[in-house]
Amino acid sequence: MLNRLFAAAPDLVTAAVFLVAWMAPAIPGPEYVNDLVLAMFMAAFVIFAGVVYTMLVKAGGSRIQNAFVLLMMAAVSMLILINFLNENTHPGQRQELDFTITQPVRLLPFLWMYASQFLHLLFARPRDPGAEARRMETLSTLSVAAYVGSFLAAAALPLAPHGITPEFVASLHRGDDMWGVHVYIPIAFGAFYFGLQALIKFALGAPAPRVARVPG
């Protein structure tokens, strides 16, 4: 039970943060709400890293090798994010992908999501490597499905903006696209996605069964 809670707790906390930002955005404030929208873009990089990690586990790489590759993927992902976000920065106007190299703190959501996705796997001690590979494959597949499904649900369902009123949106100084005008959509997207992630990790967090020894 403890390992299930350890795996699910970070995503549950993240889902709660998105829910608070949806219901009462004045609590985190406009700056933080903007960063939460950006975090949902960053989450795609974390999911891609999960797919790569699954392939590493299935290939039989050692835990140290896998951890090293995860660190390298995190570094490369951050470089890509910095470059992409800098290219989409508009001087004097804050956009949903606004970022400058003088704001490294804005990469903290990516690091938090990355740690949430992989730390519990690196500290786990599965008895059956084959079972770990199958569990990782299931987690990776369900994470992709949760991300896509949560986005479609947030975009298609008639959701209420709750605390994200037109007055609050105006204080964000965002663009005129869906993620700029209807800010509650990416925020709801985050609440749905991380809530599902917590449920998935709790369900898959049971230790792998012990491999039976063949007498002989």
C-alpha cells in the first residue's frame, strides 16, 4: 500500500494544484496560472521520456544505465524547451509559451513532473524484471491515453470556467487562441490528466509477484 501511495501522491498533489487554480485562481495568482498552462505543454515531453524508458526496461538495461539515460533525456528536453519557448517569446506581451533564459525557475514544473513520473520506478525493487517491463509498458500506454483523453474531454465538454472569469483572464495578458481566451480549458486538462495519472499509478503500484523457484 505504501509504494502505491508513494507512486500516486505527487500526481495527486499536482491535480489538486490545478483544481485550486480552476476554482480559485486568485490563490495562486495570474503568474502561477500562466505557468500551469505552460506545464501542460511540458507534460508531453515527460510522456515521451516514459515511452523511451519503457523501451530501455524491455531491452534489459541496468538500473544505473536507465537512470543515466533519464538524466540525459531530462537535460535534452530542457534545452529543447528553452529554445522553443525563447523563439515564441513576444517582447512586451506575455504569451502562453513565454519564457526567457533569465527565468530558469519556470522549468521547475517540468522537473517536478519528471521526478513524479520516474522516481518511484528507480527506487522500486521488482522481483521479476519481466513484470516490471510489462508494468512500465502499461503505465506508458495509459499515460498517453490519459493525456489525449483529458485534453479531448477538457476541450469538448461544456465545462464551467468557475473562478477563471473574463476579468481574471484579462489580467493574464495572453493571446486570443483557445489556451489564451479559455484558460480554464488547459487548467481543467491538467486537473483531469494528473488525477487520472494518480489513479493509474496507484492501480499499477503493487509490487511484482515473486518469481517461483523451480526445484531441482
